[in-house]
Amino acid sequence: MTDHHADFIVLGAGPGGYAAAFRAADLGRKVVLVDPRTSLGGVCLNEGCIPSKALLHAASLIREAREIADWGIAFGDPKIDLGALRAKKNGIVGQLTGGLRQLARKRKVQIVQGTARFTAANGLNIDGRDWTFDQAVIAVGSSPIRLTGWPEDDRIWDSAAALELRQIPARLAIVGGGVIGLEMATIYSALGSKVTIIELSGQIAPGADAEAVGVLHAALERQGVEIRTGTGVDGLTATSVGLMLSCSGEAAAKIDVDVVIQSVGRRANGAQLDADKAGIEVNARGEIAVDARCRTAQRHIFAIGDVTGAPMLAHRATHQGKVAAEVASGHAAAMETTLIPSVAYTSPELAWVGINAAQAKESGSAYKTTSFPWSASGRNLASGGADGLTKLVYCPNDHRVLGATIIGAGAGELLAEMVLAMEMGATLQDVALSIHAHPTLSETTAFAAERALGTLTDL
């Protein structure tokens, strides 16, 4: 490989990009990995998935320490050293990014820091240096959407700024009640902020199962979070003493806060690439269309991750990255996107996969639902858990599982069983007759299946 030619080049070092690069290297390819950051891992590792989970862990401990008072154990109010907490979060990120560097070195992946733009179907310019390539993978991710008409102000944060832990605002508004907004609310309400969530649609976590979302909604309100659904933000006024949001809809009001987090979604970064010069079309949302093998309109150029549209999830990007590397290296591989799990790492967690009841009804498919309430789970109650739910959607004809939603502690971990069950075409009988350890939270999936089959003895 010359300094300016790549056999296999990957644009973007996020979860999808480095997975593609490492898998291609394992298959014997000479790989170049390009990213504008000094560290690998992309948004997910540096300012998204990992730092947020570190802070959510801290928030969980604070919340559990408060709630254990009902058991006769009191710790008192927490003393939060924001600098130490920030350093711990950054240390975890640094450990993981350093590990990626080692993995790249061991695989002899060449890392180039810079921003790449296409100049031709086989050409790139990376910060003024011209490159040619045989095959390429576009993995440039997405960026937070900024609301138009808002002023430039250091007190208006996106999710990345929120995870910097600049301060703990006394009054915090979060515009957008999707997964990211809900996680920010979980963190800052535990740290001591008075949090208000403003969501335009009729429920938080739009698109998730309404019954499970109702459990989360009530839990957040018990934690002191104010939730205003069916409410839009018409404007924001910045003054020397704070920010004022003008809201309309079901909860119309003027809200005075110290900080606002914009959490209204993300936009694919495809428009930043000059992809048209390579013969690749980018749509109005910044997305690049790909087939099941992650190929673009140019068969030697692949695209993966957020730049290919929703769902914008790291684990989807990782699997796409491996598919792209394998297809590019002559192997048979493809990406099935039906069963991609989603998790909101709130307190309690909300996790789902497949279709929910509303989606099944809208599609006209035959379906039934079954559920098991966690108020009847011995393990949940003995662990200090509150309300929760395991809910399954299934075909009434053959009892095949079509979807699952879990709300409760560790729901993201519990969901994996149902993802595998659906991948294997499992029926309710398969789930119910698989012996689950007792007492565990995992047995709630078997109980839900048993309830539909009429064999449940725990209700």
C-alpha cells in the first residue's frame, strides 16, 4: 500500500467503521481507517453510548441510596464532586479508546486523522491530500438536529454538551422525549436538577408500546421529572438570568429554566462527503441508500450505520460493518434489519424488539398480546423494584413470537432472550417450556408465555 492508495478504506471510526475495518483486516485486507477525531470510537464511545451509561450508573446508585431508606437504611444526601465524576467518565472513555488503538495496531490498520470527501468514484481528498482506493466504506454517522431560530447560547446544549457535565443546572428543560432525552432526564434528575421534558407527540418514547411507556412515565414523575406531552416549543428567549421557553399545545405555558437540552433527533452526515462526485445519491435527510449487502449505487462503495438512516443504533452499525467487510472480501453475507433491539437506559429501563400491538394492528396482521406484571415477580419485589411489565405480541394461529417489550430493571439485558427466540422462530410453547431459574426477572418472559397458553400458576 502506498501512502496515497488504499486497498480498503473506511470513512469514520465509530462502532460500524472500526468493526468494518477490523473485520476486513482479519480477512486479509490492507485497511485504512479515516476519522477527524484524535480518538477512535466515534460519537458512541466518545460522547454518546458509553459516557451516558457511566453517568446513568452513577444516577442509579444515587437513586437506589435514596430509595433504600424505605427499608430502614439511610445514607443521607449524596455529596457530588462534579470534577471527580467527570474524570471517572472520561477515564472509562479513555480506557476504551486506547483499547481500540491497540486493536488497530495489532491488525496493522493504518489510521489517518482527517476529513474525507469524494473527488471521483475511486478518489478521495483527505484534508488536502489526494487518495485513490479500490473499495470504500462510508461510516460517517450523524449529528444532533438543532432547532431553527434559536439563539447561540452556551446554556443551550445538545446531548454531547450535556454529557460534558459542565454544571448541574437547578432548572433544566429537555426538548424531545425520545430515548436520548429520557436518559438525560434520568441522569440530571438524580444529580439534583428540576427536570421538565417537553415532547411534541402524545407520549414519551414515541413508537414504543404505550402500556410500557405508561409505566416509565409514572416512574419518571415519581422521581420528580415533569413531563409535558402533546406540547411544542414555539420559541426561546435568552436573558442574563436564564432561558424562557414559549410552549403551545396540551401544556401551553412559558417555562423559565437555567439550561435547555435539545434532543429532537439526529441527522445523517451524508451531505458532508461530496458523494455525488462518486456517483452516489444523498437524500434530503443526508442518508445514503444501500441494499441488504450494504452496497451503494457504486458496487465497490459501501455505506453503514447512521448515514444509511433509521434506526440509528450502534449495534446495527456494527453488524452492517461486518457485512460490508465480508461482502467486499468475497464472502456471502447480508443484513436483516427486522429484529434490531432498542433500549432506553432509564430508571426503569425500557426495551423492545419486533412489533408492538399498535404496529401489528396498523399492519392488519393477526395478533394477540400477553403480559406478566412485575408486581407479581418475587425477584423484582425482593430487589426493591416497582412496577414493571413483560409483554409479548404473538401470532394467534401458530403462537410464533412477533415482538417483545420489557419495562423494568435490566430490561435491556433481559430482551436478548426474546431477540434470539424470534431469530429462531420460537413459539410461546418454546419459551414457556424452557426452564428459567427462580427467582429471576428472566422468568417473567416464560410467565407471559404461560399466561397466553393457559398454564400460568403465578397469577
